[in-house]
Amino acid sequence: MRHNRVFKRLIGALTLVLLTVMASGCGERLIVLDPKGPVGEQQRDLIYISTLLCLVIIVPVLIMTFVIAWRYRERKNSKAKYAPEWEHNNKLEMTWWGIPILIIAILGVITVRYTYALEPSKPLASQGEKEAMTIQVTSLDWKWLFYYPEEGIATVNYIRFPEDVPVKFLLTSDAPMNSFWIPQLGGQIYTMSGMAMTLHLQADEPGKYMGSGANFSGKDFAKMQFTAEATSKAEFDQWVAGIKSKDPALTEEGYKKLATPGVSDVVSFSSFPKGIFDQTVTKYGTSHNHGNEPAGSGNSKEGSSR
């Protein structure tokens, strides 16, 4: 009788946990599993494959744990076989060692394949047909600064680019190390002082996508968020023209003020000092360029301050 009460309480607890998990998922969807670009789609597939392979081991183990604990519990008139001298079984040993080893090997091969295919500095397949757009990214305390070298403009805590066009991000930091992340477009990549990292992403459809700093970097790190918006090429060109016609220029003094620790609203600049991104990369000494390209790659049309 006592064991029946324990069993019912266990079932009740498991049901409560399940309902809690299901209810928590109704308020906000897992945006990582709702990708809007080729990189995000491949990363989602890797998550699914890895999870399913792990479940092949985890689910049977959990079921067997419950069954064994229930079958061999202490009770009167137990029908469970008692074999105190049993110590080895070749078939069982091959099963509980062989299956995990096989799954780990399969998971290793799949992970290596996806890791090579999703190398951040590797150009996207679409770049063979479409010219990539370059955006330079500088992480500050506690804001994101974006330069558009081809368009000659700059923005803070907001980026825009045409849909279905590959984007090459060049990233550095003029503050503590951070991590640049647009969950629906692709995985995160670190921004580090003295380094120019390269990340290729693409949005396959228009929309506003959440972006954030995914690394702890001080008291206001949680406010270090930005919006990444994909629009049509015509809307993008109109947006650029609007900034160039009405917004002020970013001067060197303005940059120094912007780099001062503090949060910021969305701001736009009609131009910025030539070579400022390269200066940020090299100001900390010897620089490293991830992707084997100059830190200022794509700067031929970089905006100059007026």
C-alpha cells in the first residue's frame, strides 16, 4: 500500500514537471529552431540530429532505470529473479557499450562535417551568384556600432540589409570581449580587441530579427541588444539615402564619446572617419585577421567624415 502511494506521488510529480515545461514553451517560441537563413537552417538540423542520436541512449536508460527500480523494489512475494552470484553477460556488455560507442562515432562524423561546412569565415554558396555586402561591427560598452563601407553610413544598435543577399560581417571590439549573435540567422561569434573576425550570414526572407551580445561584459550587458532587419533592395536603398540626407556625421570626437561605457538608443550617422574600423583593430598592437583577409577588406568605398 505504501509503495502504491509512492508510485502515485512520483507520477504526479513527473506530470507537474511536464506541464510546467509545456506551459513555459507557449509564451515564447524557440527562435533558434525557427531559422530564416541558410546558416541557421543547417545549425538547426545539427541540433535535431544530435538530440535524436542522444535520445537513442537516454530514453532506454531512463526507462530501464524506472523498470529495474520498480521490479526489484523491496516487497513481499517478489517474483523478480534473485541471482547474487551473477556478475557478467557478454550480450549485455556488447549492448550497453557497443550502441553508445556507435552513436558517438556517428555523432562525431556528423559534427565534423557540419563544423567544416559552417566555418564562419567560409563564404556562403550563394556568394557564387550574388555579391556579398560588407558590414563592419564594433562591440562597445554596452552597445553595437555598425559601419557600412560601401554605403558610407554607420548605425548604433540597428542593422539593415537586403533579403536574400549574403552579408559578410567583419567584427572587432573596442571594449571587453563580447559575442555577436543573431539567433535566427546563425550562431554566435566572438568580438575581440586586436582581432578582425569574419562571419557570413544571409536572411532568406524579410523581417526583424533579434540580435544580442551573448557574453557577460559588465553591469549593462543585458541591454546590449540590437535589431537586424532584412528588407527589399529598394527599401534598403531608400533607407540609406534617408540617413545620408538628414543624419549627422560620426566624427572622431563623436566616436570617442560613443565608446564611453554606457547604453545607447538607436542612432544613425551619414558618414564616419575613413579607416576607423582598421584603427580600432590595430590600436591594441599586433592584429589577427580571422579568415585570412585584411582587417579593412571591403573598405574601398568607406565613408569619410564631412
